[in-house]
Amino acid sequence: MKPFSIEAVTANSAGTAFLATPHEVSAEIGPKLLDAGLRVIDLSGAFRFSSAETFSSWYKLPAPHQAHLGDAVYGLPELYADIIPGAKLVANPGCYATSVILALRPLTQAGLVSPTQNVICDCKSGASGAGKEPRRDLHFVEVGENFRAYNLFSHRHTPGNCRAHRPAGNRRWFFQPTCFPCPRHPVHDLRDTGPAANTASHRRPV
């Protein structure tokens, strides 16, 4: 292993850098790699928002990378396949956002989601989705045989989930992340509370 340096990356004629780093690290080194001429594909949440204010609000951090936020393309090929290949900066969506967007976008486009009723995204994740940091709430005795909602109204994936499903009319959008003892990640139940949704065909787990 060698210490990371921008110079070492650019010296080996690399054209693209994949950042599988915490968001605060990506926010620091991503702009430097871009300025060095590399294409950057970031797997963290550092570049998922075009607004520095949104980033700071949800991540409780300053935004040293704000000059590049407007350049990032959301890395969801099902929606942005035409512009991802030419993008210098790709911000990959989170797991929750990917599954919610891919499930709801076709229904929204087909007019099957009521414009006046609420949309509920009841999303369940195993403990692996919380990362590797040792925490009390992730101990076996806390997770085993338990079903616990967490980060209600404050989960960092909330703005990403809303990205492709802006509220319309009187519609409100709810995202409820829940931790449950299962290695599978994630399992979602997405519901529209409107009259058109009260059929089995419109209420399927994702």
C-alpha cells in the first residue's frame, strides 16, 4: 500500500478515478482529480446534489466542492444514459434512491400515481446498509429479531429519492427507512394512498 496522492494518480496516465470513499473525502479530493484532468465517478453522496445548501443541510458539513456540484450527472443510466458517457463527473445514487426511483418513475410517467394523494416509501434494509462503523444500534442484540425505524425525516437519501419524484399538486412524499435482521438489502414497499392505488396490481413490494 502507498499513501494516496493526486500526483501518483495522474502520473500513471489514468483517465478515470472511481471514488469509493466517505463523502467528506470525496468532497475534498474529487475537485482536485477533476482539475488534474481526470474523469471522476463518485460512489459517495458528495456530488448527488446540485446545491451546496442542500448538501450542507443533509450532511451537516461545509461544501468545499460547491464549484463542481452543478457539473455532476446523476449516475442512473435508466434515466440519464444519454449524458452519462460524456460526463466528467458522475455522482452515483444511493441504494435507497436507486430502488425508489426505478420503481416509482414508470408509474408516475404512466399516470398511475395520484397527483393529489400521498406517496409512502416504506424501505427496509439489513444492517449491512449502515456501513462498517461499530455502533451500539448495530449490535446483534439490537438488530436480531427486531424491526426498527431510523433517521425519520433526516435520512441522507431523502433528497435523492425526491429527485425524480417532485411533489405535485397536494401530493406529499414520505420516506421511512427501517432496519431489520436480514442480509438482503434493500426491500421496499411503495404505496400511493390515492383511490387508483387500491388494487393489488399497484401495491407490490419492490
